[in-house]
Amino acid sequence: MTARQDVRRAPAGRPSPDRGERARLLDRAARTIDAPGLVIALSHRGHRTLRFGGAEPGKVPRDRLHHELGSASKPFTGLLLATLVAAGRLRYEDSAAELLAPGRPVHPAVRAITLRHLITHTSGLPALPADFYPQALPRWSTAPYSGYPADRVVRAFLRARPRHRPGTRWHYSNFAVSVLGHTLAAATGTPWEVLLQQEVLGPLGLDGTRLRPGPPGSDAVGHRRDGRTLPALDTGGFTAAGAVRATPPDLLTFLEAHLPPAVAPTRPLAVALTDVRRPLLRRGLRHAHTHTLTWFRHPSPRGPVCFHAGATLGQQMFLGFRPDTGTALAAMVDRRVNRADPFIATIHELLTEKL
């Protein structure tokens, strides 16, 4: 899919930087981030700029490596749901439990959880199932998800007791989005990987995006804080919440598809790309920030910014776009997340305040 230019002018107020200034801002940000490998990829009105940092890459150029998205996979899941709804195959109000196990007795609050609740983190489910942690602790620093397969995720959902009535509170949940992935597969009779390929990856031309590790040398390698390398992420049954791997150009293509007036190749996908940008609920301190179907949405001097961050054991990711100015930004580092790490804050500020 080719990038299309957005000819609308930026809102009045702070002037938009020119192309040279944007390149200098990327260079400055890249110099401040310490990591074995770094990529910052910018698209502004269809013009792409990539910046790299860290050690020299191996045989495969860094922009061709597949990077682990972690929780930044969730916008792909949200777009898939929106596409299926736009095609009339599902409804946001459908009960997940009824689609997964029709007629099975479950707690009334579980039966009330809809597909919309799962993707917007308003289902009342915890971040992870209660029985996840005991089995994960022995391999917490290497593969905590690998011993928790898909059928166990589904069983945990069907016997769950939500902490809050669905639709009343926002609480971030990898568990909920993983359940959504299994629900979409059950409802359509199509394996999750095939469904995402058919409805999202294929139509958008995302040939550099996949859900599993590739051949040796084709994936970015994550690192611990001490510099030691880590094995590729195994998400177990939590695929829909964090299994996507993609190259920087593919991530820009994905983000550019969300920028008007980009046109998707199918009507359901075009409708879905508009739907996932629409504000749905308020969250955060004093409910100052909004949330779309799948993106966090913050104000900025040049219009609202939609974004999502992600982290795995050895990599971090930031995806964001600003529809009003036709700007999209993807950034990734291949080292372990740290609470005091300035990477996410630096890239978020770059998109919202500077570019």
C-alpha cells in the first residue's frame, strides 16, 4: 500500500517544523537513547525518514529486522475486530462467552462481557489470570508466557469472576485482549494467525509482519539490562495481546493507513480504520485523556495524538500517529524495559510536542 499525502493544514498555533528540522529532531532523540540497537521511523505527509542508533547491525540491515511489538500488538487486534464488525460478521455488543462456549454456564458478569469490553480494557478482568503467576515464576526472566496455552486462557476466562461490573471501569488487561483473539477465532472458525493475515496484514500489504519468530538472523535480538541476549518471545496463549513482530517500514505502513485520506483496499477495512480513531471513553487522572477502541489518545499542540507502547523481556516499542498533520512515528529499542528508562517518554514527547 502506497503512502498518500494529507493536504490539510496543521491547526493554528505552534508552527510545524520543516523537513530539515524534523531530521535534526530525530538525530537528537537518537543520541539520547542508550541501547544496543535503535530505530526511529517517521512518516510526515508520505515522506519517510529513518534514524538508527546503537552498535552496527549484523548482516541484515536494522530496518529489515522483525521487532517484537509486545503490547503494541493490540492495535492490530483492535483493527481486526473493527474490520469484522464493519463486514457484518460480528457486533461489538456480542457476548464473548456465548461465542466461545455457547450455552455453557458462566458467572453472569462473565456473560455480560462484550467484545467491546475486551478490547477497551473495561471487562473487569485482571491484567493476567490468577493462576498465571505460579507457573510463570520459574521462567519469569526468559519465557513466562510459554507454559500458559490458548485453551488455558479460555478456561480461565469462562470460570472468571470480574472485579468490576463490565463497562464501569478501565483496567489494562493482557488477559482480556488475549480472550478477544480466541473469541474472534472461535466465532469465525478461522485460526487467529490466518484471520489476521486475511483481514489486516494481507490487505494492507504488510509482508514484513508476522506472529512467530522467523529464520535465524531475521529478527531483532532482545537484551537484558546487563547486555546479555534473550531468546525470542513466546507468548503462549496470549498471542492477540503481544505476539506481532514487524519491520520498521511495515509499522509505518500500518500507521499511515490510519491517516486520512489514506484509502484501504476494502470497504470494511476502510470503515474500521476510521472507527479505531474515534474517542470512546475517558481515563487517567481526572479523566483528562481519552481512549479509542484500541489507541490511547492525548492532546497535543497540533491536534490529538493516538499511540500505544509495548515491551517484551528484551525489547521496547512505541507506535503513534497524529491525524491532523499526517504524521506517524514508530520507534524501537532492543534492550530490556526499565521503569526509569526515558525511551517511551522521549519518543512520546517527540511526537506530541516537537515534530
